[in-house]
Amino acid sequence: MKEKIHYAIEAVLAIAVVILFVFQFSGNKKPSDANAVVSKDGATSISTMPIAYIELDSLMSTYTYSIDLNEQMTKKFENSRANLTEKWRNFQAEASDFQRKIEAKAFLSQERAEAESQRLVKKQEDLQNLEAKLSQEFDDERYRMNEDLRKTIITQLREFNTGKGYQLVYGKMNDNILYADDAYDITAEVIEYLNRRYSSSPAVKPGE
């Protein structure tokens, strides 16, 4: 169960926010003056392009809203698994008791033994169906939370980009970007912005 919880946490932290954030603002087509360098002959060249990248692992592990969602998912998963584990434990106790009675020939009739056997088979099937149902519900809930987080981040990034003029913001995770100069890294700035906005006015509290 601990391993499944760990995998669930990883799934939320590695949430598919989007590999690429694209911002096309008609009024922000030109890079800011800070990105321009004037040569001796008066020509203007661009020292950096109007693009940036965000370390998604850092974002997902330090964005307060992501952390809150992660904690909610983990708690819900643990509660569901604990409840299901208890049901399986009770079933196993009943099955062991049934086996002892069969060996001791404690049933008054063959019909009574068969009825109890069928009851246990039905209970086992119900538990298996419940396990599958809970697993599907967890996946569906995780997907909804992922979508909510993705949309929240995109909306906040559009506001963050106002006046900055980025035309392209990449989501960097693992080796999907083989090399990027640190000058293009806006991770810390974005995280600070997102947490400040969430702290002052949480869009939607997890579970609400």
C-alpha cells in the first residue's frame, strides 16, 4: 500500500501541466528593451530571445496549491485503501473460519456448507469489484485535479506574462530540454508569483 501511495504522489508531482506554454500576445510581439543590445554602428541585436522555461518538478513540489492537492489525494487514497484492506481482512477471517468448519465437518448439512461457500464467493467478487471501482474513481479524481491544476497554472502564467513579453514558455522536465541557459530560467519567479496569488486569494481550495 505504501508503494501505491508513493506512486500516487509521484503521479501528482509529475502532473502533465503541459510540456509547452505558448503565449501569443499581439501587443507583446517585440522583446523588452532589456533584451536588446546596441552595437557600435548603431545596429540593434537581440541578446536573448523572448522565451523562457520553468522547471516543472520544482514548480509542482513547491507550488502551494499543488502541495495541497497532493496531500488531499494522498489522504483520500490512504483512507480508501485502509477501508478496503479492512474489508479484505474480514473476508479472509471468514474464509479461514469456513475452511476450519469444513475440515471439522461442523456444518449440519451439505446444503448449508454450499450456501456458505457461495456467500463467500459472492463476497470475494464484491470486494474485487469494489477494488476496481475505487481504483477507477481515484484515477478519475486525479485526472480532474490535474486538469484543474493545469488550467490554474496556465491562467496564472498568462497574468504573470503581462508586460513581460514572453512569446514562448517551455515546461522543462527531466531531459525534454537537452540544454538551456540559466538566463532563461524563470522558475523561482513564477513559483513566488503563484504562491503569492494563491496565498492572497486561493482560486479554489482542494475539496471545495
